Amino acid sequence: MALTLNAADSCKFLTVGIRYTVDNSTNFVLECVDGSGIDCSGTVNPVFTVTPGSPYISYPIPVNKLTITNGIVTVILKTQTGNEIDRQSVLLHCDIDCCLTKLTNELIECACDCAKCATSLAKAQKIFLLLKSADYAIVQANDAAESTRPGFLQDANSKYLKAKEICDASCGCDC
């Protein structure tokens, strides 16, 4: 039994994978919540019927149908009666990826070892490391026991918010 969740690099889609073995036909629903646990499903409320021998189900969720487009998104698989079966989280950080791209372009254009280049490199390194760390905290949350999952998600969110703060409005990508 497994629920998987992946974000496209473009942050345009989340892909939910569902593989469950059931004895009887069972209806499942997906619910999306943001990093604070607030419903972000927007117009996404699919219902899946899984029968004995059902194949792997892959369901794309357009991010623009959610109420958030950046930050932590958790997808919860529930029975139609509301019993939680599984949950997985993902971090959408295309807003910060845009900032990293701009900083990288600045570094490519640098022809010297000047202070401006050193500052841009240091800023890019901090942002990149914070994002990688946040992504890993999400991996840990997805593998953790239910009792420790919130701590990993809080850690990921703190790192994401710090990267966003370092990025600031100077990036020109609505960071």
C-alpha cells in the first residue's frame, strides 16, 4: 500500500500516485492542506474507486487549482467516511528557484573576483542549501512516524521561509 506525491520542476503540477490492495470496492478522496494545516484544495476534490486488482492510479493536480502555489502542500488520502489512510508532503519552491536563477545569471556575468560577485555567490549558496535542507526535511517527514512528522514539516517550513527572506524582493520574481 502506498501513496506517493511529487512536484513537477515547473511547479505546475503535483502528481499523486495511489497503489492500494483492497478486498472490496473502496472509495477514496484526496484532501490538500498547506504547511499550516489549512485546506488548500481549491477546486481539487477527486474521488477514486479502488477495486480488488486495481492498477496503479496516477492523478495530476494542477497547482493553479490549489489555493497556494508555493510552500508546503500535504495530500491526505481518506476514505469517503473520513478515515485517514495515508499522507505525503511536498515543497513547492519555484518562487525561490527564480531567485536562484537570477543570482546564477549574475555570477555568470561576473568577470572578476569582486565584492559584488562574492556577495551574490554567498547569497545563492545560502538559499540553495536552505532549499536542499528543506527538501530533505520533507523526505524525513514522509518517512516518519505520525508523532514526529509535524516537527520535520516545521523544520522544512522554517528553512523555506528563511530562504524566501534571504531572497527578498531584489530578485524580481516575487520572492
